[in-house]
Amino acid sequence: MAAARILVVDDETGILKTLSDVLQDEGFEVFTAESGEEALRVFPDVAPDVTLLDVWLSGMDGIEVLKKIREQVPDGPVIMMSGHGTIETAVRATKHGAYDFIEKPLSVDKLSISIENALEKRRLKAENRSLRRKLVESYEIVGETPVIRDLKEQIKIAGPSNGRVLIFGENGTGKELIARQIHLHSDRTDAPFVEVNCAAIPQDLIESELFGHEKGSFTGATTMRKGKFELADRGTIFLDEIGDMSLATQAKVLRVLQEQIVQRVGGTRNISVDVRVIAASNKDLEQEIQAGNFREDLFYRLNVIPIVVPPLRERREDIPVLVLYFLGEVARANGMKRKTLLPEAMQILMHYHWPGNVRELRNIVERMMIMVRKETIGTDEIPPAIRGEPVPARFTRYAGSLREARLAFEGDYILQKLTENDWNVSQTAKTLKIERSNLHRKIKNLGLDGRKN
């Protein structure tokens, strides 16, 4: 590993010599400058990992040099040194971004500790930047059609603000992906991103999920629990499928947005939260308002920055790009060699209507990557439903009775809807307009629970 580079700036030759010898003995690569002006000249070429900078220099003083260094490298550690330091000077140095302030005569042990801590902080920042880059890449929005380029631009503009965002789009279009991208482009990226699927949480539990509860507030509440809004403090909360939230819960969410406080279920204490809210829905919320299912005042609170996600059928030109991306992703995740999709197979994928959107496409690609034994994927490997061929009946227990025919059709239809909704039972129940518990019972009775892909 290369030695860390230290730039020492002091107008006293003796101090420069002493510090240079000591730091070289510690294994550092040392560079020196006898004035602030010289330091700024050599700084770009030296590119020090840490700068030791005297406050009182002839000509440009250390605080001015510090300001100039911070303009060049905002997070480069600078340790200030002074033979007659004051609290006021230390405060000024810290205010302008100094990492530490050490008084002369210098203690070698204290200086070494300060340098090592500064280097560790620099290393952690570099590591965090690398992890953030990888995180951004893992939530990459894939596509080059004009609508996707426009979507990416909207995210870049909306991300750094604190404006609330309301994302509209069909199931499987990637609304959560967009919400995460907005968070990653914001100033809250180092704080939590907390997701709440409003359609998947029973209505009698959603308030506890969102706002938390106190011990003993209801049967089963054996301990105090923080809610999602508290957990997302200083970060972002993503309220997915907010159109499925009850009117009573909507009123409480509206209060949080207005007052930035939450109150746990069974509690009386107001808890302040600083949370950016991103919501999403696959429903037309303005129609839901007209039907009396959604609060108009909450809609306008959320709909500060509306973002519409196009369905896959409206950006078919992105399908080849998405397929190549998913082939590589699945190959890496499973330690496999990436397969090749033949042009005629790609044409079939291009012409399919994709009711499950990008999520459905990814599932199909993953299935083919795992199940196709050849290195190439041709038309015969595309599932029949995608090719437009009739799908054989999944239930063959036809004995001529109306009851058995009805059960066969019901099984096929429920399996089709489960597949379209990526086996999200709550969402499928809403699509079928039946209770979730009833759907669970049907899945079990019809023997569908073993058919999930």
C-alpha cells in the first residue's frame, strides 16, 4: 500500500524540518511549503491525503489558505497548527472546515493520532462514496427511450429538493425503484429509506406500522415499538399504493404532513419527525376522490411533484436493453454464464403486451436463464403465453359436472391473476375484489400454493 501523502505548511524552517523528519520516520510521504501562496501552488500536484497548516503565516494567513483548499477539495482533511492559539481562532478554523486544531509546541503522539484519525475519516468517506455508487447502480433505471430519459431528468431535478413526490404507474413499472433513485439523489441519502406497502398491511395494523405503539396499547403490544415515520426521521418514507389506505389513516397521515409530528398508538406524547414523503399509486387518485375513497386535501399535500411512470408497452424500444441488463444481472446473482437471446426470440418479447410490465419481463428472463440448458434462448424457449399460443388447462379434473368445470376455471383464473401480480396476494385479492383471507383459502383448497414460480 502506498504511503499517505502529507503536506506541511509553515513559515519556520526549523519546524518544517523537524515535522518532515518525524513524519517520514512514521512512514508518511512528506511535502513542505514555506508560505500559503506556495502551498496553494503545489497543492494540486501533491494531492495530499492530509494537510498540516500553520495559522500564522507571513503573507496569506492559514485561515485564508484553508478556505482556498476547501474550494479545491471540500473533504480533504486539514489540521491547523498554532503557537498562540485562542478559542476564537480554533472556532474560525473549524467553521471553515478544519478537521482538527493543535497547539504548538506540538506533541508528536497527539499529532500522530490526529493524522491517523483524519486518514481513517478520509478512507471511510471514500468507502461511503463507493458504496453509494454501487447502491445507485443497483437501483439503476434502465432504458434510453425519450420517456425514460425525461424520467431520469425529472429525478435529478426533484431529488435534491425536499418536495413531496407522488408517483403514478401500473403494477410492475418500477415505482419503488424511482422512489429510491429520488432518495439517492437527495441530501438525505445517508439517512434511512423506509418503505411501507399500504396495500399489504391490514387496516387494523397500519396505524401501528406507520406511527408506532406504546406497550399495552392493544392486545399483543408487549413492548413499545417505533413506527415507520420515526424510523425514517431525517430520511425518506415511501408510501406505496397509498390509494389503498383507509380514510381514517389518511387523516392521520395528513396531520403528520401538516405538523411534522407523530403520536404512537396508545400514547399522548407528540414526537417531532423530519421526513420527506414519497407516495405512489396504481390508481387514478382523482377518480378515487370523486368516489369518496381518497381525501382531496391529502392528494394536494402529496402531489407537489407528480411523476408518471410509463408502462412497458409504451416504451417497447427499451425491451432489448432491459433483457440484456436482466440476463447479466441474473447471471451474476447465480454464478452463471450469461445466455444469448436469439433475434427472433427478442422479436416475440418486443411484441408481447406485458401486463405485468418490467417486473414480469424480469421474471421471464430469470426463468429462461435458469431453466434453459442451452447457451442460446430461441423462440421455443419463450413461454407459450408470451408467444401468444393457447396455454393448456392447468386443471384437468373434468368429469362433466358443472361444479368441476367451475373449479377448473376458477383455478386457472386465480393462477393467472397471481402471476400478473407477481404473487402479491393482497394485490391479487384487490384485483379479484375478494377478501385476502378468502383468497388464501382458495389458493390452499385449489392446490395453487405449490405453483409459485
